[in-house]
Amino acid sequence: MKIKLNINGMDHKTECEERTSLLDCLRDNFGLNATHTGCEHGICGACTVLIDGDPSRACLMFAPQAEGYAITTLEGVTPGPGELSILQDAFCETHGMQCGYCTPGMILTAHALLASNPAPTREDIVDAISGNICRCTGYGQIVEAIALAAERLQGSNTPLAAVKGEAV
């Protein structure tokens, strides 16, 4: 079937089977490999993308269901080619990633949190990422990275649209 998806602010047309997951469509049809395949049951959060700004499991949604929504992947939150967002940089600086497998889902979940709550408490951060599993860091550095990014975003005069991954 032919579908049209808005991915990272751009409209794209593609063909896929009706039963193709959004995860597989993003990876196979568009080469957006930062969206990772994990449990394929919606439990681990490795496939997290933003659908209209909200964290969503790409493995649980069929690609045709995503028509009409704004889909944001990790590739869509960078300021430019080869650049890191403030949040991505904070993850690197605090060692908020080890193997990196959960990192895209964690970063997108954190982007959604910071877009709705620019000054989250530790409890807010822990609650926001509670649906994403990390097997390496013990979560301490991830929480630290999100808190650091929140602090930097408040002082950077970065437009909220940039935090949401939208064009500014």
C-alpha cells in the first residue's frame, strides 16, 4: 500500500504492507537506523519515536496508522548534520550511554519531557524514563544527563521548538 508520512518535518511517500510496523518502515524504507529494534513488544523503549511530540513505541504502530502525524526520530532532533543537540551533548558528557542501544529512545523521551517541563525534578525525570530499559548505566548518568540538559536549555535561550525537534 502507498502511504505518506511526515518524518522529521518532511513529507515522504513510500510503499509497504499494511502490517509493516512503523519501526520497520523507518529503518527499511528510510534508513533511519537510530530507531532501534528491541523487544518488539513495546516494553523496552528502544524503538521510541515522537508522534506529535509524544513518546510512542514504533514497534507497536503500523506504518499506515502513522499517516497524518508528525513523526520525529533521533535524526530529527539534531541542530544540523554532524551536530549534537544540547541533550545529546549532555548524554555524552555525563556518560549517560554505555552501549548506546537505549540512547535514542531515552533522548527522545527526554526531549518530550523537557518540551513539556523545562525544569523537571529528579522524580519527574525518573518517572519520564521509567518506560525505557537500560541494561548498562544503572540510570544514574541518564538522569544526570537530562538534568544537565534542562539546566543548559534554561540558560541557553534555545527556542522551545528546537527542544521539540521542530524547525526554528
